[in-house]
Amino acid sequence: MEQPSDTYEIITRGPEQTRALGRQTGEALTRGMVLSLEGDLGCGKTVFVQGLAIGLSVPEAIYVTSPSYALIHEYPGRIPLFHVDLYRIEDPAGIDDLGLYDVLNEDNVVAIEWAERIQEALPPEGMVIRFAMVSDDTRKISMTAYGLQAANVLRTLRE
């Protein structure tokens, strides 16, 4: 990615606040956004994506789950949401077979858990969201924007 253009940090207390941050983020997203989600297992990445789905108007009847075994889940919404989990990918060369590069080259929103495994393959603009566990229910979430489109999302979140 290029040089960061903006950073926003927030503390969430409980899954509902993490999901609400995801919803607010989803409401502000535009086509073509790639979100790199980084953090340990159980730190709230999938909960955040559940909120993204709400903000992107994914129908309530569709439940968002971790794509740990399927690797990619697609959800219909105002903008199609692709939720990718690369935790089980050990060789980045295997990503070609997933169709991930096709998804990245379209006008979707793509949220990638464990994106640091393919950092060099990601577009230069987007957002890196780091999740850190402060306690059982508390998370520190750092959102770093790369490029104008992502910086505009962070500006919206601050308002």
C-alpha cells in the first residue's frame, strides 16, 4: 500500500459496539473498497464484518459467518460484499485458485481477514483495520486509510 493518509482509533466494549462500528463503516463505503482485517483469533474481525453487512444493506435473513473453511463468502447488498478469510492459506500461490484477484478487480467491497498474508497483492488504496484485545470484551481498533476514498470513510466515522 502507499503512504497512509489518515488513521482513526477507537475502543469498543463488547460485540455490539464492534458490530455498530462495522455498520457505520459499511454505510460510508463506496464501490471498490478493500479492507484488510488484521488481528488474533477471536478479536472481533467477523463481528465487525457482520456490521459491515448491515451497513451495506445485506438482507437481514442472510447470516454473516466466518469463511474459515469456504475461504470466500459473497453477500448481496447495496454493494456486493465479499468476506475472505486467509487463515488456512499457507502458500500465497494458492490464492490464484480462489478467484480472489477477480473479486479485487471488481466494484465490490472486499473484507479480508489475515490479509497480511498477501499484502503485496493488495491494491495500493484501501484500509487496514487492526484489532487488538484489551480485555475479554474490550477491543482497540485502529483504522488506517490509504488513499482519498478510504480517508473519506474515516472522516465520516469521526462526524
